[in-house]
Amino acid sequence: FTKYRKTHNDGVFDAYTAEILAARRSHIITGLPDAYGRGRIIGDYRRVALYGVDRLAADKTLVKASLDAFPSGEDVIRDREELAEQIRALGELREMAASYGVDVSRPAATAQEAIQWLYFAYLAAVKEQNGAAMSLGRCSTFLDVYLQRDLDEGRIDEPRAQELVDDLVIKLRIVRFLRTPEYDALFSGDPTWVTESLGGMGDDGRTLVTRSSFRFLHTLNNLGPAPEPNLTVFWSPRLPQGFKDFAARVSIDTSSIQYESDELMRPVTGDDTAIACCVSAMTVGKQMQFFGARVNLAKTLLYALNGGRDEISGVQVAPATAPVTGDRLDFDDVVARLDHQMDWLARVYVDALNVIHYMHDKYAYERIEMALHDHPVRRTMAMGIAGLAVAADSLSAIRDAAVTVVRDETGLIVDYVIDGDYPAYGNNDDRVDRLAVGLVEKFMERIRRYPTYRGAVPTQSVLTITSNVVYGKATGNTPDGRRSGEPFSPGANPMNGRDQHGWVASALSVAKIPYD
């Protein structure tokens, strides 16, 4: 295949700079979607049930024709080609469904058809793409309209309604992709992030909880606990009490529900928001993400101390600067060095993602998913950071305890001796929590300095999923006392064992990190 067809992976490595390759090799940037599908795009699969494929294809044809009025510049040519691919993919979806004896060219007429049409659209997406996250969207409330109508008209009863939802969830649970060993090491547990967003409130104050919100959660009782689909409740104090009680009960029984704040997300992305992957909110059918993996903030701090040299290999990865020369680390000096190192890292990171997503659009375009979006679509560049707690605790130790460096025979700093105590992130202590917030804000400010592919709006997640283990393996001893190779804490969580005041204090520390 690769003899005759250039791949996304080939294109990316043809265009990578030496700096990007060095940063990737040293794992200061890790998990880049340059050897797997980027994912984090949610097709509005509801549209197939609501309109039928023929109507969607006709609309895309009109959109493509409207571009004839514009001069054939690079952007317009690309849009025309992508729209042509979207129209072609809709035709292939119709053919695939027909091979099962189903006609999705027309709108769905019953609840069973609506669920089946929606599933065929999702099936087409996962057959075409092995994206790191292939989320479902926000379908339960939509499907409830069809289910309730069939209940009211006597076509089905409640056990049948639940059975239809159970059947859909069974299909979603069995989605699998071929993954490389490197991918499995990064995202352990074979996740697919078939995220379905439940509940929440409408912009007009009405709840979006329906009977089908309960039905989707009840699949965990009927089918047993499972990580997929990733059932995510959009939490608001204004949710119906019965739904809050039921969700809490199912959470206690199955440990299989994720919660996100509807009150934080809705003002930003509206009341038709869904989660791409695990935590990233976006407006369904109107917005997409360019997935960006994450950078290693803890390793960045070590580079700052060693003048851009890698603390494990000793290789000069970042541009050479003067390393720390004294024995005891000075807080103000370290912060200034870290700021300079983040300048370099942000530039290289944005460069890498621009290359990746240019090539992904060129060689692995998500035709059917994008056919189920409006044109033009709003794009975000989903940056990420790892090692936040390690970096914050390290800065706290340098400031409030005495941290002395240990060098090897080449002068490389390889270890640290801590004399005294320091406040650790995760205990609702502003002395260190402010350091964590500052790191997030500083790196985001630097990211925003650089132009992004297709004008994507930069965003940032403090998220590692399971790659906190991989990042830890690639990072040497750190000034907080963490030993070389030890895992980081996941995402924005405090380091294991350092939160001494219970989960509420830990959550309050995390909550200080700004969402905007």
C-alpha cells in the first residue's frame, strides 16, 4: 500500500524540522498524532436520522457551488476538494447501509430507524478513521423525541425502548481499532472514547434531561460496568433531583460515569455541546479540534536548569543556554530560566502541530465526519500539558525548602537533595496552587503568540489520560523529590500521596486552574 500511496505519517516526517524531531525523540513533546489518527472530531450523526443522506448531500453540493464565486486561491481550492470528498463519503454511507438492506437516503421515521441511521453514520466514521478519540456526541435527548413518539403512538413499550438503547450501547462497546505498540503504551487499556454527553441545561433554562438520559445510564445496570461508551453527565445544580440521584446511584454501583460542569461549558460552547475525547467541549456539528497531545512541563523545568540538555541522555535538545552553576537553586533564577525554556517549547510545539494537521488534512481527511459539520467549521488547536503537579511542587520546594543539585561527571544535573518542607499542590494551599495556575497561564500565553494552521484557536488541556506513566518514564529526578522514571500524577491531579487534607481540598486546588 505505502509503495503507491503516501501516508499521513510519511508526510509529517517529510516536513518535520530537526528541532521537532529532537523534541519528539527526547519526549519533551510526546504522543503527537503523527503515527495514528488524530480523532477529536465529532460528526453530527443525528443529521443522518433527521434529514437523510440525500438531503445532506444536496446541501453540501449547494455549499460547494457557492465557492465558484471566489477566486481559486489555495484556501478555496482546498475547500472545494474537501467538500467534494464529503459528498462522495455521504454516497458511500448510503451504499454501506444499503448493503445491510437499509435505506438511509430518507429521514428516519421511527425510533428504531433513528437509532439505526445514527449508528450507521457513526459506523462509517470509525470504518474510515482510527482516531485516538471517536466520540459520539449528544444523542440521547435527540433520540428521546423518536422514542417518546413511538411510545405515545403504541409502536413500542418501555422495555422495548430500553432494549433499543441497550442494543446501540452494545454496538458502541465493541468498536476496536488496530493500534501500534507505541500507541498502546501511551493510551493503555485500548480506549476509544466513544463519549456520549448526557443531561445539562438549555440556554432557555429548560433541562435537557429526558427519559433517554436515564436509559443510557441504565445500560450500565443492564449490561454491566464498562468504560465505553464514555457516558458523561453535564452537571448543573439545576438538573432534576431525580436524575442527580439516579446518576449518583449508578456511579456508586458501577464507577463508570464521568462528570463535567455544564455551568462552565455552556456559556462558551452553547447548549448543544458535546465532549471530544474525554474532557474537551465543543459545539456539535459546528466546531472541530486539531488534537495536539501534550508537552512535558516537568522535563521543561529540568531543561531550564541544564541549559537545554536532556537530563537522561545529556543530548543538547533545546538551544544551548548557560546552565545553573551554583549548588543551591534560587527560585527567581529558576523561574526566569523556565520562562525562557517555555518560549522555545511553545514555538516548537505549535510548529509540530501545524505540520501534523496540514498532513492529516491532506492524506487522512475525515470525510464523513466533516460531511456532518457546517461549512465553514470553527477550528481549535487542542494543546496540552503534562507534569503540572511535578513542576508546581518542584518550584514550591525550590522556594520554600533548600534544594541542592547533584551533578554527574559531565556537569549535568541529575539529582536533587531537599532540606526542609514545602507546600504541595492538592491541599487547597494558595502558596503552591498559585504556582500551578501561573504555569498554565504562562504556557498558554506563549502558545497564543504563534500562528496556527487554518487559523485554529489555541486551547489547552491539563490532561494526560494514561500517558502520565509514559511521561514519567521519560523524565529524570525532579526537584520535588520524585525519582527518575516514576509516573506523574494523571492530568491536573496532585502527586500521589501529597494531598494530605482529603478529596475536597484536592478538588479545590484543581478548581483554581482557569477554564477560560
